Amino acid sequence: MLSDIIRKEILDTIKSPKFVFSFLLCTVLILLSVYTGITNYRAELREYNAAVALNRKNLESQPSYGALAGLGTKITKPPQVMSTVISGIQQAVGRQATVNIAYDPSLVDSKYDSNPVLAIFGELDLTLIVRIVLSLLAILFTYDAIVGERERGTLKLSLSNRVPRDRLILGKTIGGFISLMVPLVIPFVIGLIMLLLFPDLSFTTGDWIRMGFIFLLFILYLSVFFTLGLLVSAATGRSSSSLFILLFAWVTFIFVIPKVAVIVAGLINPIPSVHEVTAQKDAFLQEIQGSSQKEIMEWIRTREVKARMLLRGRKSSESTSRITSRTPPRR
């Protein structure tokens, strides 16, 4: 009985126009994101190799370690191969740091500096597709899963066959979630095949494990919106009300809560800004420099005092020897 409900739910969903549209949309977006990630990674890899060669040439041209310590050298962060699938925070963090004797090294030259448009719209990766597109599709798949059948009268027909309500809900949940996973799994597998076709993309065992863990998190993330859609669909009396409530919840969870959470966390536990940290570092460096200068001045004064005392001792000994040489010996 449960398998029949699951099969019926999968067939009904696959035959619907919204599934065809969702599958085509996810396929295009996921494959485009993988292709864009591969292109960006290969370009960043070329830039990294060129920067490493230039830095090594700069190191070899320095005449001494003192000149190198004053002028400094640049350290370039290598690109991550996982950025072909998920960009993360790598684009916001700098890619180069200058190491010298005068200042603390800090990463600069992020991708947002060279392309500020990414800071506004973000980069197309798998995280963005799952977070925005697939979560919205989970709501569109489930907003009328139960209330729609109630409005069409098919729910009473299904319950008239002595089907337990919990089994009916379980079958709809499993069948609907499998249908939702198809637009994600098939393009994702095709994207992985694309990654394997490029020889300069070397994924380690740890990278594959992380990718599998991220995929499991995607499934858990989508299951939250899917079960939320079933809950609202079972609790409301009209499909329009269910869709309105779910869209309101989607906007709240996706856009409102992340931003409000950052603001609330900042109010509960204030974090000093970058300018405050920089000012504290400058004050600390000035304090260290001031104490160092005081120690140097004290050392110079001590040396001067010792030199004066030594000079006086020499003068007194010379005067004593002169007096002794002028005095005639006693008979």
C-alpha cells in the first residue's frame, strides 16, 4: 500500500509541468555554475603561478636579508579546487599578503576588489542554487500537496479505501521528496563528471568527503522546507492561503533571519570593528616603539656615564703619575 502511494505521487509529480520546468531550470543553473567555477579556477591558477614566479624572482634579486626585510615579499594564497563547486568565503578574503619587518601581514586584493559586482549579486555556485532556487521549488511542490487534493475531492476518495492517514502522509512525503531530489541529483552527477574530465583539477580524498558531506547538508536543508510545506498544506483550507504563508516563511528564513541574527548577535556580544582593531594595533606598536626608544636612550646615557667615569679615572691616574714623577725621591 505504501509503495503504491509513493509510486503514484512520483508519477503525478513527474508528469506535471512544474516538474519539467524545475528540472530544466536546475540542470541549466547547476551545469552553468560548474562550468563557471572551472573557468574561474583555471584563471586563478594561472594568476597564482605567475605571482609565485614573480615573487621568487623578487626574492632572488635582493642583495641581502636586510634589504629583503625592509622591502618585504608577497605571499600569494593558492586557489582552492572546491571553489569550482562552492565558492564559500574565499572570494571575500584577500589573495595576497606582504611580509616585511615594519607591518603585520594582512590579506588584500580579494576578488571583490577586482570585480565589485560580485559583492552585490554574489557568485553563481551550488550553494546559491540550493539556498534560493531549490528551497523555493520545495515550497511550490508541496503547497497544494494535501489541500489541493482536498479542494479537488480526491483526498476523500483516497481515504475511502481504508488508507491510514499517517501512511498516506508518509507516502506523499517520500514520493514528493524523491521527485524534488531528481532536479538536484541528476545535474549534480553530470557536474561531477565534468569535473573529472579536466586533468588540471586534482581532487583529494578529503575533497570528495567534504563534497559528500555538503550534499548531505543540502538534502537536510531541503527537507526542512519540504516538511514545512506539507505541514502548512495540511493545516490550511485553501491552496492560495497555503502558498501565501509558505512564501512569507520562505522570505523570512532566507533573507530576514540571517540578517537579523547578525544584528542581534552584534548587540549581544559587540565585536570591535576593523578600524578599532587597527587603532589598537597602532597604539600598541607606538607603545612598543616608545618603550624601545626609552631603553635605547637609557642605554646611551649609561654608556655616556660609564665613559665619563672612565675618562675621569684616566685623567686622575695621569695626574697622579705626573705628580709622582715630579717629586724627588727621599734619601
